[in-house]
Amino acid sequence: MARLPVIAIVGRPNVGKSTLFNRLVGKKLALVDDQPGVTRDRREGDARLFDLDFRIIDTAGYEDEDAQSLPGRMRAQTEAAVAGADIALFLFDARAGLTPLDEEIARWLRATERPVVLVGNKAEGRAGEAGLYESFGLGMGEPVGLSAEHGEGMADLFGRLAPLVDEIVAEDAGAEDEEEGAEGPLKLAIVGRPNAGKSTLVNRLLGENRLVTGPEAGITRDSITVPWEWQGRRVDLIDTAGMRKRAKVNDKLEKLSVADGLRAVDFAEVVVLMLDATKGLEHQDLKIADTVLQEGRALIIAVNKWDVAEDRKGLFEGLSRALDEGLAQVRGVPLLPVSAKTGQGTDALIEAAFATREAWSKRVSTGELNRWFRDAIERNPPPAPKGRRIKLRYITQARTRPPSFVLFGTRVDQLPTSYHRYLLNGIRRDLGFGAVPVRLTMRAPKNPYDGEKGA
């Protein structure tokens, strides 16, 4: 079972840390009293905030006392909790405002290099507004105002924690896959219409007649995986059956063969779509390419029989334009001329496949990603439908292979498709993802009071 991200609640005594801890774990595990210093040891529990699951640590109130004293030893426990946590929740009393001890805690937390979410507790009503504004001076960004006792502001806390938790979960879950992807064999599937030269290409790469070939269409029926090594790097070559238009596929065996080919795409990392230079680009080629991209696989297009093609320059330029128009969701897909018969361009094809897999497996740090995000919004702010501003808060990379991002904000359901496309194109262009499929989903904090309507 994957480990849960760990979040430590820190702050000076009596700011409501244990109250928030109890609310997040959903039961009164920690003692709560108006008297400061009730909590002395770390207390841990499994917490859930809407659909976020994490491990939460309640810590003793942070006090500036001698290390050998009881408060000093309690502080050491708090410091150890933060050292072992992924995220720190820095809680202060919004009604009381900032104290010198709050400022000392802020300086300490900045030195830990842990992500810190600043939270102003007891912020219900207007009594906490001054304290929230004052906290901007800590240099920790916008505070979350909430009431741990009454449960107000939990949606805002969710909005701040979600991108951080998602990133930690994604890093943990994807670490093994990414390591295997970087060191394991490149899973390379060859797809295309019948008789485009797929098996001939595989045989040329292997240097032997490993697969049956011939002028007859449809010789290959099963998806065949052949281990291979290119310049000391391992490759699993996957040859597939030719994919004709569905209306022309009547034979039951051919239907099974095509379905097997589609399953091969699911298991591939990079897919090479073979075109026949003597026949050009057909609608079926675009359908196959679209299927590959919809499955989130990296795509390369190889134009076979280049050795016998006429007007190569015109053919290449025409194919480039047609692909950019037909695959508008991912422009600039690598287009490489090859000859499966002579071996022309095959090294360049495999080199491009490894480079494409690297982009497909790329992870961008949250810091770099959000610096780009702020610049992108500054260059082109989101629109304000009916005069109401759409506020985009954070973005995080949820996973790789394919690169998938989650954007957090308010009223994101009203973000126009054109702006969504603007962000996607920027991610590909500015962050080094090139023409691999990139996914961007929107998420708004849930309103905890929605369920009470009509009650």
C-alpha cells in the first residue's frame, strides 16, 4: 500500500492545533483545552479532507525555552515532526494577530525548506481580518483563514493542500514506474495500415528475417514483441496487424487482429505510425494517430518507402501541413522519412523514439511549474465571464507517462477552451514536452456546505 503524505501542524501554544487535528481525523483523539501546553508529545492520525487522504501530526506548542527544559524538549519533538513531514501547516491565531514567537517560528520553517501552508485559525466573522492581513508580512504567501472549531474555511485549506498532496502522491506512485521507464527497455509499437512495411521495418532493425513479410496485405495477425538492442540500449519492438477502415473489416480473425493491435498500443510507450510514401496520407492514418494520442501514448510518424518516393521535398512539406491540420491537438509530431528496405533513416527513427520517451516521462518541479504558471497568467490573464473573474491559484503535475497536470482555481468550469489550449500549448513549448500528449484537468475546491442545501 502506498504511503500517505505526512503533514505536521505547528504553531505556538493555544492557537488551535489540536482542534484542527481532531477535525481532520474526524474524531477527538487529541485533548483540547483553553489552557496552553496540553499537547506535549506528537500525536498522529489518518486524516481526510474531502478527497485528500494524508497522515496528520499534532505537535506541542513551539516555545523559545532552554533545550533541556520541558518546553525545550517538547520543541525538539516538534522539530523532529517537521523534519519527517512532507508539508508543514503553520497555524497562528488570527484574532490575536502575530506575536514575536510567530515570527520566530516563520523564520525556522523557512530554513527547513519544507512546503509551508500558512493558516490563520479563529478567523470566523470579521474579528480575524486584521490578523490575516498582518500575516502577509511573514513572507509565506496568502494565508488560509479558517475556524477549526466550527469547520469554516475547510474548502480553502483543501485548495492549498491539494496540489502539494497530489504532487507527493504522484512522485511516490510514479517513482518505480519512472525508474523502470528510464532504465527498462523502450516499448516501441509499429502500427499502420496493411502493407505499409511494418514487419519489413522490424526485420531491418533486427538484421534478420524474424517476421514473415510479402506483398500480400494482412500477413501479420498477432502483435509480436521482439527484444532487441540498439547501441547498447534495450528495445522491445512490437509489430502489429494492419489497421483498415472498420467498414472494410469483415473477417472475424481480422477484427481480433486489429483489437490485438490496439491493445499493443496500450502497452507501448512510443508508437511509430508507418505511412506509405507512394500512397500519401489517408483519413485512416489520421484516425490511427488520433487513437494513439487519445490513449496518451507518444507518437512518431515514419514515412516508409522514401527511397522510391517522388518529389520528396513537396511530399514532406505536404505531409507536415496535413498532419498539423489533422492532429491539431498535438502539433509538430516528429515526421521522419525512412526506408525499411534499405535501412535509410532507421537510426534517426530509434534515436527520436528514445528522445520522445524522455519527454513523455518528464517531471517538472512544482516550483518551476508555478513560476511558469504565474508568468503565463501575467502575459495573458484569464477572462472574466459576465464580469466575474476566474481565479487560477496553483498547478501541479499529477503524473507522467503521459504528462498530466491539475490546475486549481475558482470557477474553472467557465474557463474557455481557447484559454485551456493556451495553457496546454505553453506547457509543451516552454517546459520541454514537445509534441507528446499532455493532459490538463481543472479542479475547484468543493464547498462543504453544498450538501446542506435543501436539508
